[in-house]
Amino acid sequence: MADPRPIYARIAAELRDHIGSGALAEGDRAPSTNELSAFHSVNPTTSGKALAELVADGLLEKRRGLGMFVVPGARGMVLARRRSALAADFIRPLLTEARALGIDDAALDELIAAERKQP
């Protein structure tokens, strides 16, 4: 299934992933609008919108005449948001489903431990 998000949102998510992994480190220059446009074969407006989203999120800052740069603390912000999303998107639904199935905490812990051992 194709990703239903708009292209600019996918580009922004990719850059967030690079920041979160450290591939795009704090203080590094982010790819320019033109670089992103060429790489993704999209209109510069689309890649500009992705960069603007990251600026609005507080992950990038514009330095006049130099480009966009990853702000100090950006990696921590990305990881904190991802941890929060992990809880909301996966852990809470898992706990709700476990309760609906009558699985207690000890049994759930055993299921998770067994899954950790899977290759």
C-alpha cells in the first residue's frame, strides 16, 4: 500500500528520522530546498513546505544566506515525540486488547518476553 501522506509530509518525516538517528546531527546543515527537490524529483515548493514544517516544529533554524540547520536539542525532541507516539499508538492499544482478552500483567509480560526471543 502506498503511503497516503502528502509528499511534503513524507519528506519531513524522513528528515525527522535522520535527526532522530543522528545521521543529521545537531548543528549540521539540512539539505536545501533544491537538493531535496532534485533527490525526490518534486517541485521546490513541496520540499520547501517540508523544511517549513521542521522549522515550525522547532527542529531546524534558518540562517540567512547559509541555509537551514539542525538546532541544539533537536534529536532529543524527535526521540521524545516518538516515545510519546509509541505509548499512544502501540502500548495503550496493546494494554486495552490484553484486558479485553483477560490477559493479566504477568501473562502479558510472558508474551512480550517470548516475542523478544524471536529472531
